[in-house]
Amino acid sequence: MTPPRLQAQGLAFSYTPDSPQVLDPLDLDLQPGSFVGLLGPNGSGKSTLLKLLAGVLRPVQGRVHLGGEDMSRIPRGRLASTLAFVPQDVQVWLPFTCREVVAMGRYVHRSGLGLLDSGHDEVVRRCMADTGVADLAERRITEVSGGEAQRVRIAQALAQEAGILVLDEPTSHLDISFQVEVMDLLSRLNRTRGLTILAALHDLNLASLYCDRLIALRQGHVLRDGPPAEVLEPTLLQDLFGVQVEVQSGPGRRPRIFLVPTEDRKA
């Protein structure tokens, strides 16, 4: 089934009535089946925007529409079966097994009596197999590596059987091999299942390699929105991050970013 279209119109947010707006009024349109990367420095509003788009926060101005319907009017259970959110750095301190953690994603499909039928077990097994964590089923989530835990969390989101996956820095604190594993997984889900994926990313080269569209956010407003070649250009990146970079053509003609050290800039 094709995921619904996710749109934001005039979206603005502040955490208290007296505090400055974290997001200025902005518009956003995510086409079904796209793989979109959200870029920007710390404090630019990336996490806030993702939480608004996922329905975790409510805007102070503007609306989020899912399939043309105002998200604020969608029942939480139906929303969770349409859009799954993987937040940043969620710590699970209770020693659930990885299977139990993934099965928590099925709670949105409980019957009126709060029960899950036997078919849900097969969904959990499939999601764990798809994310490469089937062999961790009986391991405690508190005993696996960071990369393994991240894949378990993605498997939990997939168990919701939602067509849209929103992730806040899914590769943070992972070494390069696990970063590639997670991005390969998301790319495969995007291609084979047609999932719409929106992910906040810090690694510009990973964003360039995997995403078909990038959105650069600065101080709560969209600085640039387009394919990687249009967003990852030296002037914009210096404006966005305050660093000088060189951009070369990489695999598949996608931009490859090289940081210019301060010493070289003075030479």
C-alpha cells in the first residue's frame, strides 16, 4: 500500500508562550516513497520539526496533514499504524528481550480487549529478520551493542506496519560500520517496501549517498530543499555550519564532502 502524503503548512513552534520560536512558519511536502534527509547544526530545530511531523508535539501555528487529513484529529492508534517515530537516544533500562521490545510495536494493533492474536508473532519475526536482529530475539536489550539496539528499535517501528518512518539521528554514536548497516537497512526498506523515510542526519556524506532529497534547516527555517547536488555545495554549507569544505563528485555523481582544516585555510 502506498504511504499517505505528509505535509506541513505554516508550521511554527515555541516551547513556552514567552520563549522565542524554535521554528518559524514553514511549509514541507513529503512525497510517498521518498527518502529525505534533514540537515542542520545543533539547535537548528531538527528534532522539534520531526516531533511535530510525527505528532509528538503540536504546533502553535499551522497544521500537519497526513493523507490530506489534519493530524491533530487523527486518533493516536490510527496515527501509529500510519507513521512510526524513532526518537534519538532512547535508553531502555528494563531487561526486556529484544523480541519483547519489537513486539511493543504491535500494541497499536490490539483488539478492543487489548489482546494480540497469533498473527502478530509472525509480524514480529518478519520485522526482526528484515532488520537482521532475528538472532538477538532472546537477548536482553540491555546487553546488546549500540548498533544492534538501533536495529531493534527500527524493527519495533516496522512492527507498527506504518508506511512512514521518521528517525531522529539514527546513526548517532555508532561507529562507521554500524552507520552503514543502518543506512543500508533504511535504503532497502525504502526500495523494497516503498516506505517514506525522513531522517535527521549529521554525516553529510551519508546523507548524500543514501537520500534522494535533502532539507537544510537553520535557526528554524528552511535554507535549501532539493536533491543532494543542489544542497551540498560549499557556499551553503559554510553558511549553514560555519566551516569551509570542498565538494567533489562521488559514487553515482553524488557530492562527496571534504572538510578544509583551519591551517589550510590560512595558507
